[in-house]
Amino acid sequence: MHRPAILRLLPLALFACANEPAADTDAPAGSTGDAPKSGPVWYPEVQTLVVQNCGRCHSDDGDAPFSLDDYTSAKAMAAALLASVEAGTMPPWHADPACQRFEGERILADDQKALLRAWVDAGAPEGDPADAATIEPPSRVTFTPTFTGVVSGYEPPKTYLDDWRCFLFPEIAFTEETWLVGAEVVPGSPAVHHVLVYAIEPDQVPLALEADAAEAGLGYTCFGGPLPSSGSGMGMGMGGFAGGFPNQLGAWVPGIEPELLTDGTARRVNAGSMVVAQVHYNMLYVEPTQDLTEVRLLRGETPPQRLRITSALNYRELDIPAGESDVSFTSRVPYYADDPLELLGFTGHMHMLGSSIRARATAPDQSETCLVDIPKWDFHWQQHYTKPVAEALRIAPGSALELTCTYDNSVENQPLVDGVQQAPKDVGWGESSLDEMCLLYIERIEDYRPQPAADAPKCGASAACLAACGDSPTRCLLECDDTDFGCFSCTLSAAGSCAQTCIAPLLSGARECFMGCAMGSMMLGGNVGECLASECADSYATFADCMDGALAGACAEPLAACGVTP
């Protein structure tokens, strides 16, 4: 297996430690409860501390470039080990526990750090090998995959700094609705920076196959998402997906663990979907080699109780001036629905100038819930932070999610290219590692409901709301909790050909409100109509009145194709 480039070559990653959570997160593995008094030795106390907290990566079969699970290796790296622990870079855990506690925390207690410091200061004594503890490092999550796809030897061009390539796996066939409970991506080249794995819907498969056939070699060029057109639109990965955010199945970034769900949840894949992996190669620090990245998926045997859904919040209008050391941007996405939003996990994404990223939810009464806070962003360790299903964060309807990204574009914080530190320049949103991003992938859960038939109209689930409608069919449709983003997108597209006079004033007079509500529906599963009625009531009322007239006239036939028949 190729070890990731950042673990092999970047100084910040030389001492990567990783472990499973201790049974009690308030008493980390190896904690003595008291500061060491004197004379700590390797056997058994320091051995226990290091193996339990660092052994998963720093072992013979781990991702880190050297082992720490035996005395000789640990003594040779003792000073560097202590330095990385005291600097807070290792074990790698960047989410502030004062905001939220997550599964698998890797946080050393003060007494553990003092034990390590005393051992190093004493010259890293061995002690008596007869006192060695019999201890195994926490095991890595493993499973036997049902489906496997391999990138068969693609080599990114040596002339590129960054390369984004999508690879189709037609050998992974979904002949019926499938529930996935396991996902793992194994990077197959040191140039792999990150991998996102999606299931593209059946009606999008021809577009992907066409793109694959149009380019020579393996795969096709893609930016921002798994389809050629998906780099444009409302945000990363959204353009070209009229039904909503693409169905993300798995990912690999430095620090992420394989996923194995045993809690009654799963990820749904519709029959006829095709798996595509979007791979970002970065050659800033490595020479590219042929890639053999592997995607492994595990199928569940029965329908889940609840579904896991991944989407993303973002801020795209970045403008980070050259030389500025503290530049922040905040995006706001409202959530309106009948039921609370239940959030499980978060993965932040920025590039080399990022310094911190955080998210919070503000309730209608203005009370705040901290969702995730990464005060010291590390481009080389972009971990997923997750909570148990029983501890999902419940966000009240009418709340807003806020994402704040902060950047340091000072002279001292510029990246090296070919060994030369770059001069500061104005930086905006972009795909290159020398551009920037402000992204937070979020994972939510919702109750499982069987999928409608493939040939069902987009707004079929809203039929009952329309049948019981009052004076305004537009309000009935948009404020129905069964109206998902696919229905909203279908009706908006249909209305674009027959009711421009209704839509244009809403987009011009309340564009920010409209976009925020659309994002809330796409990314959070929220209700567009309830959002518009609360966030921009006057513009929405004018739009709804206008659309009611169009539904009885020019828009009757186009909207009938979506299943809208008031």
C-alpha cells in the first residue's frame, strides 16, 4: 500500500498518532490520575501510554513512517515525540472539546504529558523488560467488502501541480435499492491528496459515461464534483445536480477512518446508480506514480432504521488580500421544517492558508449551539468528527447554521513550491491547493422511508398536500414537508419557461434569502416555503400570488410533468 504523501514527506505529519477512544473519554488511555513523581521508565508505564495512544499509526503496518511500539524505536524518536506532543500536533485531534465531544478523541491528559516529559528528561530509560505490558494498539476498523473498485494505474501528468480526475466503476452494479453500511478508500499513490466517492443517479449515468468516453486514458477531468458540469452552480459539487447534493458514499482525507455502521443506520443507493470516485492529486511535494486507489463498500442485508446523508455548507465568495493575517468569512444557512435537524458528524475543508474553521447553530430564541470548532486548522490532517446516533445534535426548526472560515495570508504563512516560499497574493475560491476553500461536510440522519418508483413524478410525495390545498397551491406545494429539493428544483425549472415574471422579482429583490432557503432545502433537507415565508415574507407573498395565477394558465402543462396538478 502506498502511504499518503503528507504522512511520508511533510514534517508536520512525521509523528502521526491515532487511536480508538478510551472506554472513558474523561480518562484517556494510559492516564495515571496523578502527575508522575519521579523516574518513569519505558516498561511498563511509558510503553502503555505510547502504544495505546500512538500505536495504530506508529506500528509496522501503520500509515506513519516509523514505529513507536518497541523501546529501541521509541528511544530514538523520544525528543521528537515529546516536542510534537507538547506542540499539540500529536496525537492528531484538532476539534476543541469545549465545543463538542466526539467519538475517538485523541487528547492526552496533563499527567500523561508530564509522564512523557519526565521520561525524556531522564534520558528515556528502559527499565526491566520483564515488566513489559502485554498490550495491543487499538485495532483499525476492518470489514470484508461486498463491492470493490480499483483505479487501474492512472498516472497524473508530471507537469501539473494539481489534477482532478473522476473514475467510474461499472463493475459495482446496483440492480435494486441498496443500503451501504461500510466504506473504505485506500489511497494508491503518494500523490493522492483526497478522494470523494459518490453514487450518481441513473439519469446522470449517461453524462458520466459520455465524459469518460470523450477523454483519452482512464477517467475524465472533473472539478468540484463527480460530473463534468458540477464545478459551477450554487456551490461545490452542486451544479448539475437538480435533485440535490450528490449522494456521497465515502471519502479519504488524511486522518479519516474507514466507516463501519452497526447502529441501525445506512447510506441508501438507488437502483441503477453508478459509483464514481473523484480523486485530487497534488504534486507539490511528490513525484506522481501510477495510482491504484481502491474503493471498498459493504452492503447491508436489511433496510435500516435511519438513513445517513452527507452534504456540505460552504462560502464561495472568498477574497483573501495578500499580506493579511486574519481574514474571516461567514455563511448562514437557515433550517425550516416540522422536525428538528439531527446532525451526527462534520469534516472541515480549507487549504494551506486556513487557520481556523468553526460552525454553530443559532436557534429562534438566539441561543447558540457550538457544532464543531477547529481553532488550529491543519491542511495535512482533515479528520471527520462524529457523534453516536444516540447523541445526535438536535437543531430546532427556525434555526440557522453558520460556518466561519479564517485565513492567514501573511508573508510568514506562505507555502513552499519547489523549495521556494511563495510571495503573498490575493487568493479566492479555487480547486488548486494554492487557492482556498471554505467547506464543511455535514452528516445528518433521518428516518428511513422506501423510495418511490423510478418513474414516479418528482413531486409525487406532495400530492396529498396539493389535494388538501387551500387558496394558494404554490404555498401548499412549497410549504409541504413532503416537498423535497428534487420537487422544488423540478417546479422551479418548469416555471422558468412559463413564469419568468414571477421568478425574476424574487431573485432580484430577495436573492440572498432565496438562495439561503434553497441551500437549506438542498443541504439540510429543510422546507423552502416555510423558510421563504419567515425569512422574506413580502417577496414570497408576491411570488406565490403570481405563481398561483400561472398555475391556472401557462404553467399548468409544464408543472404537470413534475406531478403538480392543483
